[in-house]
Amino acid sequence: MNKERLTSLAERLLEIPNSISEKQGMVLDYSEQIQNISSEIAQIESVIKTEINSQVDDNGKKLYSNAESREAAFIEVSRTNTELMDKRNTLSSVQGYMAIEKIKTEALSNEQRNIRSILYFFGGSEKETV
């Protein structure tokens, strides 16, 4: 391996920590977004469940008297609630973006280790002549 290539690898090695840090920052941002969206989803679901639990028939008897019927009603209402569906879709997208950034971070870490190994290998075998 020639000296220019080793120099290029060394320069790349010095750039990688900043790239990793940038990706980790993006992962943190996505994580925060996921927490916020999850909270919003929980809030919407709570409202839906409260509405289902409070529904009564014409005689004043609870419309959904057991857990199974309430769960079925919740699933049905959830499917038609556009705000909830939008939040769930957004959550899924953000989770996907975060997964991609984690993969990119791992790839950079692997590249960093590989370059270190190469530089160590060739740095130990090449002696500077003065």
C-alpha cells in the first residue's frame, strides 16, 4: 500500500468520529420524536377508550359490558380514526428513519475499525526513513 493511500485512510479516520457523532445526534432526535408521537398516540387511544367505556344504551346500561366487547369496539374505532392512523403511520416512518441512521452509524463504526486495523498493520511494517 502506497503512502498516499495510507495518508488518505488516515484522513478518513479523522473524519469518521464527526460523522458518527452526527448520526448519533440524528438517532437521538428520532428517539425524541418517537417518544412524543407515542405519547400523542396514547392520548388519542385513551380518549377513544374513555368514550367507549362511557357509552350506554337507551336503558342506561353500558353498551360494552365486558373487556372483549370494549376491545373489539376500540379496534373498530381505531381503524376509522384518521388522526390516530396518521400518528401511527408517522411513528412507523420515524422508527424506520431511526433504524436507517443506526445502520449507517454501525457502518461508520465498522469502517473506523477497519481503517484502524489497516493503518496499524501497515504502520507497523513500514519504517520512516530520515
